[in-house]
Amino acid sequence: MNELSIRIYTSGDKLPEGLEEKNIFHSKTFFTLVEPSRRQRPYMVTMETQDGTVVAQMLGIVRFRCSWFPPYLYRHCRILGEGVYHPDYEDQSATLFGMMLKKLTTALGRNILYVEVSNLREKMFGYRQFREAGYFPVRWMSIHNSLHSKAPEERLSERMKKRIERSYKLGVETDVVKTEADFKAFSKLLRRYHWLKPKRYIPEDSFFCSLINHEACRLYVTRYHQHIIGCSVVFFSQNQAYLWFSAFRRKSYAFVHPDIITIWHALKDAHRMGYEHMFFLDVGLPFKKNGYRDFILRFGGKPSSTYRWFHISIGWLNRLFSLFYKD
């Protein structure tokens, strides 16, 4: 391996030239979307040659989390995927990833509570490197819908089709966020829905506001007689779609199925635009009973077991969890 240097950037003004844009979650674009958002700070880790050529990049987002109820106050870092690598270094991606991960973990130190790495392309990617960096794996569930081999309608049950048809006949519709009123209703619903879900992090409004007209993302709202009853956020990258956030008024408007219509429209829109798959980024732990996972599977998706890797900055606690989650 040629001599490479590892660098960490926390300011968009100082990012190097030549960063790849093909993976939205490790791009300069995503860095600049996150940077002005309150309670989030991006960390771009790069591997560079002596002449400054970037051969690998990985973006971690440090989030400041606080709540009165339930009470908590801490920072954590989230990394979505394994990063991006120059074609000449693709066969060394696991090694380079391990080096960048160690550098970032050391740099963050005890300024954060934990680091979380998720949505890896392969379950066993970087297993040895994670272990060497002091991370432990937690079994997780992943779901994706194939949009290129069959039309989404072909994967639905007759019961689901009838519910969707009935909801549309009653006047339910879904569209992208266009107005300030739409955005306020979107934000209000998203935050209320996740209020008692401490695992779920919802960024500040400024972050979502910057996404409204961005080509790499769409914010959707579902309406029924001018009432916003559902919303979702979908990112697009490398010919794939990623549903990241969603919220619904299931109880108040159960008869028009806002949850089904909101997810269904996101799937249909991604299919219409020619994307190959829809990935659902957070379907939770692989418990036998998982309501959200079972709901998403009703759209004909494929479940698969994967890992999420964690590193806790408190040494004894990290060692304890490493023993408990020894796989």
C-alpha cells in the first residue's frame, strides 16, 4: 500500500478537492447539509496520498441529544455505511475502513457516549477491523424492496390493494412538501410521533428545510381533507432509494390507513423514477414480535439479518457489552 495519510475535517471550507459524490451519506453534499444544522456536527475522515488525492472517505455525524421526558443528555456518532473508496483501492476497503474508524474513534474520545455504524453493504464487512477497534456487534434486521424485477403492485396482497384503493377513493393523497404550511405540519407530526421513542433521533427543522428542493431527497406529506396524516423522508443515492424517517396518525385516521398510503407512495415514486431498490434504514432489532417490521414486510420486501456495530466511550461498559454481545 502506498503511503497514505488520514485526515479529519469538521469544516466545509476546508474539505479537500476530489471527494466522491456517488454515496450521499459519505459525500460533501451531505456534509454541507448537516453542517449548518443545530445539534449536529459532521466529521469527514479521508485517506489521502502524498499529492492530496482522496482514495477513501467516510462521514460520521455527531449528534447532540437531550430531552426532558424521558430525561437524557448525551452525544453520539452515527455512520451510515462503510464509506467510499477509489477503484484502485477497492480491494483494500476493509483495511482502509478500519484505519479511518480507529482514527475517528480516537479523535472523538469521551466527548461522545457511543459510536454506531449501520447499513453496511455486507453483514461481515470489516468484522476483524471492528473487533480490533474495540467495537461489538448487535444483531439487527434489514428490509429492502426490489423495484426493478417487478412492479410494486405485484408484491401486494389483495387485502393491501383493496385498502389502498379504498383510501384513495376517500380522498387521501400524498405529495412532496411544497409550502411553508406543509413543512410546519410535516415537522409537527414527525416530532410528535417520535416523542416517546428515545432511540429515534430527529434532526432540527433547519436540516429538513434544506432538503425540500434538494435533488437527492424528497419530503412527502399525506393529506386527508387538508389534514396532514402522514409524512416520510426518502434519500436517493447510487440508483437506490432509502426511506429514513416516517410518521403517521394511525389512531385518529385509522379508517384511511395513513401508514399504508405514506409508505406506498414512497415506493411507487421511487419505482416511477427508476430506482432499483427501496431500503428501510431503521426497522429495529430482530425480535420475534416487531410491529413496524411486520408492517413494512406487508409491502413485499425482503428481510435479512445484519449487524450494527457499537463502541461505548466508557471503557468498562464497552468491555461489558462486548462480552454480552460476543458473536
